[in-house]
Amino acid sequence: MATPLPAEAPAPIDDPIKRNRSEGVVVECNGTEAKITTKAGAIEATDDYWAVGQLISIQVGKNRVVGLLHRVENDDETWDPDEQNTITLHVELSGEVRPDTHRGFVFSGGITQYPYIGAIAHKIRKQDLVTIYKSSDASAITIGSLSQAPDIPAVISVDSLLSRHFAVVGTTGTGKSTAVTLILHLIAKHKLNQRILILDPHNEYTSAFGNKANTITAETLDLPFWLLNLEEFQQVVFRGREGSQEEIDALREFIPKAKTLYRYGAQKGVRRKGGAGATFTADTPVPYRFADLMKLMDEEIGSLDGAMRRLTLRQLRGRLEAVVNDPRFSFMFGSHDATDRIEDVLGNIYRVPLDNMPITVFQMSGIPSEVVNSVASVLCRLAFDIALASQSKVKTLVVCEEAHRYIPADVNSAFAPTRGAIARIAKEGRKYGVSLAIITQRPNELDPTILSQCNTIFSLRLGNDADQDVMRKAIASGSRSTLAFLSSLADRECIAFGSAVSTPMRMRFRNLAASARPSSQNVSDGESIQAAAQTSLGEIVYNLRGAAAERDEQDDDEEWTINSNALAESFPEPEQVDLAHEVSLKRRSLLRRKTD
Ligand SMILES: Nc1ncnc2c1ncn2[C@@H]1O[C@H](COP(=O)(O)OP(=O)(O)O)[C@@H](O)[C@H]1O
Ligand SMILES: [Mg+2]
């Protein structure tokens, strides 16, 4: 039977025997845990008590082994307020502080000398806390303070943070968006050449960044249809539903032809005997005229005998017409001239040049869902393609708010191209300097393969068991007991795990001024950011389209100097019919050969 605590504890503070802070002694230890026995009295008037969440240190020779106190027990379940009671402390070992000839003391995860039975344990001294969480990294930024010692800064390494991907998880209202905004402010301040693209489903980020942010809204969005790859275009044409394979094949066939026609004109097509489309695929980001696409299809319809094929093309034609006339898609088809605006479009979104505005916010709220999906997927895909084409000079951090919406655990409910584009960044982005910030209140509903690519995680409070389980799986076993605290963190408090911190760090985010927070109506402090190394857009576009296509174009410059307007006027000429015919003959002969 436990003796109930007295309503009012006596307070003989000056009696050291009664203080709730006797040293502990290790009585049991395995590879990961130590059990410590100690005495405790009844003093509540001081903060000298053992409690879960504290870090403790165990003296082993010259080293101090560090561990997290995650369970406290009173062995015989009785309590005598006037006596010293024996209690047991359960500690998960996390690393050690060692003397270093050059740096005083250093901390490292992992333990070289385990505690022996009888080793003495203390609550950790402040200097050791500083040693554990300080960062020698030049890219260190202070994002808050330690929960255990609010006067010690909580520091993370930006370079490590951006070298892979990071995630911020936590129940709604715990402070995720504000924490991310804080981190983004610091990145923008310290990493001068870092671009940030925010997919913002609640239109809340623009106000946080003031004049550092370039905002894309439904009204200002300018994304020519020819920038879409076939998969994305298909989603637009079939309104997010699965399209007929025959129609998709027709798009795959006619889009490169329309591109060739626009780029080289009809004559070139003839000269190449149907091989002209060889350098373009339906995915190459070069312009074409929508009218050309329609005309090419019409010509094919006119020259065909096969009723089936004719039906397919007619259906597709009807669909294309409907999309072009849909005002919701006017940002894609609005400008009917197919001038090559790729440099303007990409330069604006991906901040080349930076122009002191490293952040692009894509405000998704207010844009119809099927449109949002196509656009988000193009933006994510191009962030990767541009990093690749710029040889990593244009590095973008893609911030995915409400990430479980586009990259859900359930593959079937995801919009395939967006999911694909984000998954590609998750898997390969590191090589080219593209990273992800994944924000979600439901880690359980997020694609686990994406979460597994995040090697820094900031977990704010998570109430839901399933969500906590996911975090347990995502985080290295050495810090499991830390996870027990996830459900009891305060607002704005988090546990930071992974490569940007030396060991799991329970911390509280800095207070962010209202004007620099998401959703705020005010403008931010307008701190100016210097544009750093810039790169040429021409070069990026060259690489994006594939050196082959451009080389081809250069070879032909002397022969085909007719400008695109002249080509437009000369259209349609009998040659175009020939081009379509040639290509279809070629295709048929190929098909015949295949079936033979
Ligand atoms: N670091 C912070 N500094 C100041 N206020 C904060 C901070 N974090 C959270 N808040 C407050 O808490 C509220 C909820 O935070 P928010 O970031 O929107 O949460 P979440 O994105 O997790 O739903 C915000 O409106 C803000 O006022
Ligand atoms: Mg939020």
C-alpha cells in the first residue's frame, strides 16, 4: 500500500540529507540502458529532483556517459516523507562527453566505456548540456532553446538539414507552419544561393516573407501548356481520370510532330522523311502551337480509312477543344501564340536571377483541385530538372505543406505525377541539391518511403497512437524512449532528431514576431538578401531540352533561317500534309514490321 503524500510537505531546505538530489549509483547496465538506484526525500520546494525527460550523466573514468531518464520508480511503493526513500531510475544511454586536448570537452553519440556497477550518476551539469548541443558547424543556426535549460540555445546545422530532406510533424495548432517559417527565414538569411518553393494550400506564407517572396496565385500563374510532360498533359486533358490508351498514344504521336513543325517548319519535316520528330518527345519542353496539333490530327482524320482510329482522334480532338475553352485552364492556353517564353516563366518561378527574392509561394487555395494537381506536379518536376540542367547551381528547397495530401500512404489516392515528382526529389534530389521539407499533421497517412528519406525530423506534439508508431519506426532505435514524450510536448516544443542535430534534442522554438509568421497580415521586416552566384538561363534551358535538340537546331541554322512568324504564315502548305502522311506511313511500316 502506498502511503499518501502529505498535503503540506515540511520544508527543511537546509538539511542536505533530506534533499531530493542524492547521487545515484549504477546497479545494472546493458548495451542501451542503465538502472540507477538513489535516495529521495520529500522536498518539493527546490527543482533538485529526478524526473523523466532529464538528461543525466554517469562518471566512467574521465568520461561522462550521457543518458535520458525515461522512467522513475519507487521500488516498494511506499513513501515516508521524513525518511530517505530508495527509488530506481531507468536511463537510456545516448553518448558520452570526453575530454579533448584541443576543444576542452566533446560529445559523441555512442559509448566507448560503459558504466560499471557502482558508477556514480548525477543530473547533467549545464556545461555538459552546452557541449552536447553546441555545433561546430559553420552553418549552425539557433532555432530556439533547450527545454531542460532555456538559457542554452537549440542549434541545428543548415548544411546537414539541406543535404537531404527534413520533416516537421505535429498535431494541428502545435506550431509547425510557424516553425518552418522560422527555419526558412534563417535559411534565406544564411544560405544566399538557396531557392525555396513553397506549395501553400492555405495561402498563409506570402505575408510571412514580405518582399522576399514572389507569390504565384490563380490570377498570376503563367504556365504554358507545352511545359507539361505527357503524363501531366494527359491529366489535364482527361480531367484527372484515366484516359483511353489509344488517345494517349495519339498525343504521344502528334505532340512531337507539332513541336517539330513549330521549330523547323514543314519543309524540314519533308526533308527528314518523317524522322524530324526524332529529337523531340512528347516530354521535351519546347513550344508548339495548339492549332498545329489540331490540324495535324485533322489531316490524319481526313486521310484515314480505319474507322476506329478516326473515332479515337475525333474524341481526342473534342476533349482538347473543351480544355482549351475552359476558363480555368486559361493560365495554360491563354496566350495562343507559342512564343518560347520558357526563360521568363522558369526565371520567375525558380528565381533566376534571384533578385533578392529567393522564395516562391504557390498559393493553391482557390485553384480547382484538378488544376492544382497538374501545376504542383509541373513545379516539383521542374525544380528537379532545373537543378540537373544547371549542374546544381539552382538549388531549390521544395516545401510541401499538408504533404499527406499529395504523397499519401495510399498510392491509389495520390495524384500520380505529383507523387512521382516528389518521390524523385526524395530519392535523387540530394545529388543535385534539391531538397524537400515535408510538413504534415498525419505522419501515419504520409507515404512511408518519403518519410524514410527525411534524415532530420522535428516532431511537435503527436496525440494519435498510429502517428506516434510511424515516428517510432522512422527514428533510430537509440532514441526510442525520447519518443515517449511526443504526446506530452507543449505547443511550440519539439524533439529534433537526425543529422542536423548531434543527438535528439528536446527544444522550444524561438518566438517569431507576428509580422514574420504565416497568415499574418503585416509585412515582414524586409531584411534584404544579397543575390549570390547567378547562372545563365540560356544554359539551363539548353541542358533542359537536351543538348541533342539544341545542337540539331544549330546545325540547321544556316539552312533554315526562316523565323517562326514566317513559318506560321506559310502554314498550311501541301508539305504539311506530306509530313503527317510520311510519319504515319513510317509508323505503319514500323508496325507492320513488328507484327510480321
Ligand atoms: N514560434 C512561434 N512564435 C510565435 N507564435 C507561435 C509560434 N509557434 C506557434 N505560434 C502560434 O501558434 C499558432 C499555431 O501555429 P501554427 O504554426 O499555425 O500551427 P500548425 O501549423 O501546427 O497548425 C500560430 O497562430 C501562432 O500564433
Ligand atoms: Mg499549419
